[in-house]
Amino acid sequence: MQPMEAAYVVLSAVLVVAGLTLVAKSARAYLETESRSMLLLTIGFSLVVAAAVATTFSAFMTNFTQSRVLLTVNYAVTTLGYVFIVTSVRAQ
């Protein structure tokens, strides 16, 4: 594994761990309060984490040959996640 690939994996792992922490905390808040905004927040964070995991996995599976497609899909799913996050803030 090249140094840049290793850095990519490490940074992706950090993003996933931080994201899953946010998913867990917002999911717990939803279960305690049944607040619609907490549900939207959980969905948003889940989409951001899913985009990170799928992009990293796909990049290595395709040997980084489909980078434009991978980045486009990543940005689309991440943007959708952020739409849910912003909507959760506005839902209060």
C-alpha cells in the first residue's frame, strides 16, 4: 500500500468513527425524545458515514480507476446527508 493510500484509509477510518459516534448519539436522543429532528439528524449522519465507507471500499475495489464516478457518487450521497442534517436543524 502506497503512503497516500494509507493516509486515505486512516482519514476515512477517522471520519467513519467520528460519524458513527454522531449517529449513535443522535439515535439515542431520538429514542429518548422521539423528536423528528433527531431522526432526521440520525439519517443525515448515517448517509455521510455510508458515503465515506462506500467510497473508500469502492476506490480500492476498482484500483482507483473510476475516481470521477466515485467522487460524484460520494458528493451526491454526502450532500443528501447534509440536506437531512440541515433539515433537522430547521425542523425544531
